[in-house]
Amino acid sequence: MNNKYQVSIKFLMQLSKTKKAFLLFDHQNGKITNYIFTNDLTRYRNLFDSWKLNEIIQPQVLALTIEL
């Protein structure tokens, strides 16, 4: 299942540099409204709507090319 969310450049930079294992986030109308990077999924899982494994997301972010 692929979901598409609008994210900021700041978020993408943080995601590309994090060493944390999980991204937990709240979303509304296709936008990520609140997020946290953590290694402890069990502690924060019930506080957020969704979570993703950063190991799966990071290669996609690192493959982005922005031409100015």
C-alpha cells in the first residue's frame, strides 16, 4: 500500500540525515502534521497515526535530484 504525503524540504533533510530506525507521524488531508524519529517504536506507537521504517524510506529520499 503506497500513500502519498506532502512534506517540506526541512523534513526531507532531517529524514536523509537521521540515524533513528523509525518515523512515526500524524497525517491529515495528505500532509504530515506531526512527526518524530525514534529507535523505540513500542514507546511512541500509540501516540501517532502511522509509522514507517526509515531503512525503506531513506534510499528513496537519497535518490531525489533537485535541479536549480
